[in-house]
Amino acid sequence: GESVGLHLPTLSVQEGDNSIINCAYSNSASDYFIWYKQESGKGPQFIIDIRSNMDKRQGQRVTVLLNKTVKHLSLQIAATQPGDSAVYFCAENRYSGGSNYKLTFGKGTLLTVNP
Amino acid sequence: NAGVTQTPKFRVLKTGQSMTLLCAQDMNHEYMYWYRQDPGMGLRLIHYSVGEGTTAKGEVPDGYNVSRLKKQNFLLGLESAAPSQTSVYFCASSRRQTGNYTEAFFGQGTRLTVV
């Protein structure tokens, strides 16, 4: 079936290192992807998004890469800080009929930053 | 600007009891969603609404009902709670998505335990 998934459930990095979180998707018709960060006890928060007509988008310390050939998405966090420790979700804006879309989430990756 | 507000934040129910979770947003968003989050399952869409007076089923709608009588409110009802409905529930809202690209804003979540 069609799904949005993550390669690794957990990732542990040292403070100051770069982090890379991966996501695979199978719906080639999806045209918009979002990365969310969820801290313990809180709701998901928007980090960065990318449209399917782009390969790369940069934000503050974060970069999202989109490889449509292999249906792969990644989130790169530069100089990872303890405050980056959270669960990261990729989400796919999937067409659901008519003029409607709905957001479908992957299972998430837990990022732990060691001091 | 409160964003998306969920009430209550915590609740314990006995099997067979009913309850309603309230979601309110003050951003004049057209779309609203209810998700549940279980360990290792990510966020799964229960029901969603593309506008006042309309609702639609998501991935896991069984055992839940919703209503969108006012644009700013989206209610999630459990008519007869079951232990399998123990979860953290998140409400989200977003601007209209007809070809536009927009992220969803999430509430802080409601932790529901059914015993």
C-alpha cells in the first residue's frame, strides 16, 4: 500500500555534530512534504516544507532534500544542539479526492543529542 | 493568538463511558483534523473536516464521531469508550489546501486513558 515511512526509529548524535533523518514515501503523486518536530508532551511543530518541484530547501540550521527518483526525503540538522532532541516526523500532503488533501504522517524518528 | 486549543488535556474513562474532546482554533482555518498517536504508530488520521458543516473519515474512524457546527470548533466524540482507544489525541488545523501548500498547526494534545 501507499505509505510514508522512516528508515530508522532512533538516532543518537553528539552535540555539535550534524544529524540526518531519513524518510521514504511510496505515493509518487504526492507533491508536498513537511517535517515536524515533536518534543515530549507537546504537539508537533512545523520545521520546514518542500514542494515536489524542488530538490532542496534550506532553513535555519535545517535542510530538506527530496529525491523523487527513489522517493526519499531527508532532514539535515547542522550543529545539533540538546534542544533538538525530539521525535521528527515527515508528513505527506496526499490528494484525497475532489479538491481536498490530507496530511499523512510517517512513524517518526527519535533524535537524542548527547552533550 | 492562542492557535489551536484542546480540552481537556487529560482524562480517564471507564469502558463504555462516553465523552467529547473539543478543539478550537482562532486562525480562521478551513481545514481541521483529529489524529491519534500511539507508541510506534506515529500519527493516524481519525476524521477531518474541510469546512463548516462537513466531515470525512480518515484512516481509523471506527468508534469515533465528529461534528463541525462552527468553523472554529471541531468536536471528537467517543460514544462507548474501549481500552483500545487509550491514546494521545491531537487536533490540527490548516488553511484551505486546494492546490495551495500549507502546513497544519497542532494543539497540545489530550491524553485519554480508558480502563
